[in-house]
Amino acid sequence: MLPLQQGITIDPQQFIPPLISAIATLVLFVVAFVIIYLLGKYFMARAVEQSLRRQNFDEKLIGFGVSVTVAVVAVVSVAVAATIAGFGIVLAAFATLGGALALAVGFAAQDLIANFVAGIFIIRDEPFEVGDWIEWNGNSGVVREIQLRVTKLDTFDNEMVTVPNNDLASTAVVNNVANDQRRVSVNFGIGYGDDIEQAREAIIEEGANIDGVLDEPAPSAPVTALGDSAVVFSGRVWIDPKETSVGGTRAAYLEAVKERFDAEGIDMPYPNTELSGEIEVANIGEAAGATSD
């Protein structure tokens, strides 16, 4: 009201040039962003995808690499478009804010990032695949699914276990079915009075008769220990772990040898301890007198 009371008039025309300038700057920013983003996305994403395919990367890693490339192109497009449009102050603020956010997210999600990185190496190096039986840190299971963050496994009790990929990448993992041949070893003990060659022949023959046992390498049964109560053999047979179960082979081997030993009168002694010496009991009369009182 004061400018009007003093006779000062406001010319609307004076706001038109700044408004036109702001609209032109905004349009320039949008046009520059769209052009840079579309061109960058087309060429960069395509180049990354072709490069990863030439190196035979897994499809999950290819998709992840393309997604990261598109995100980077978007950020760069915003920065370049802001520079072209003259948003220098906005760009500086954006860079400062982006750096602070990146630092905060990095600290808060370091475990998540570690699992993602580990997942990339697991998928790339392929220490195990879906369907493999693996063991790690005293645990075991059959791989159901390998994701970028976690690996899902099924235990032999049919329980699903979800393991962070960093745990699998930072420890020794045993892949029980990675090779075409695997040895199954079972210990058998016989009495010291039994015939070693007779027992060895029985162990080898029964091992060779088990379904799934390979002819080469041939079964063997060396003496591996002289225990307190038994002479110990290590019955050794070889199987293809992708076709034959390790646990099933071991169970069948134990049962077959036990029945063969029983049939041939070969002893399978259990641990026992023999005590020798004398035991002297004193003061029996005093103990009886104390009881009668």
C-alpha cells in the first residue's frame, strides 16, 4: 500500500526479462540433460554390455554392470547439463551434498557393500555353482541360488540357509562335487588275532561291489593305525560325486563290510581297557563295628 500511497507504480514489464531468462536457462538444462543422458546411456551401456559379454561374465553381473553404468551416466548428465546452463552454484552445492551423502552411505552400508562385492567375485570366479554340495566353517549344504548379496543353500535336513556372500568369500569353502572323481574313505578295525590279508581282501571286494564305485582308481585298504584295541584299515573307494551320493556310498560300505566280517568270523572289537594289579581293603573290622553301633 505504501508505494501506491506515495504514487509509485509497479511496471509488470520489468519482471518479464528475468522470467524469460530463467525459463530459457531451465529449458537449456533440460534439453542438455536429455541429449547427454540418452546418448551416454545408448553408447556407454552398450559398450559395457558388449565388453562384459566378450569376457563371458554371468548374466547377473552383466545386468548389474549395465545398471551401474546407467546410474553413473545420469549423474554425469546432470553435472554437465548444469554447467552448460550456468548453474555453477547449484552444481557446487550438488557436489558437496553428493559427497556427504556418499560418505554417510559408505559408513552405514559397508557390510552391504562388502557382500555385493563378494557376490560379484563369487559369480565371476565360480568356486561353486547351483546344485553343488559345499562346506564352510563347519557348515554344509547344497547351493540353491546365488544372488549378488546372499547365497541360499539347502541343508541335508531340508532347511534353507541364507549366507551373506562375504562370509563365503572370506573363508575356505570345500566344494565336494567340483571334480569328476572323489575318494570315500571308511575306517574298519579288526582284532589283533585276525588275519590282515583276509580282512583286506574282504574290504576291497565289498567296496568294489557297491553301486557307483569306479573301477579306476581301484579300491584299496591299507593299514593306517595300530590302535589300543584294533588294527585299523582305511577302506578307500572312488566315485563320481555328481552321479553317486557320498553319504549313501559310505553307509553301504559300512554295512557290506560288517556283514562280510560277521560271515567270515572276523572280529570288529570295540575299545576296551584292561586293568591289572591288586586292590587291598583295610580296616574292615572297624567299619563293621561302626555300623553295628
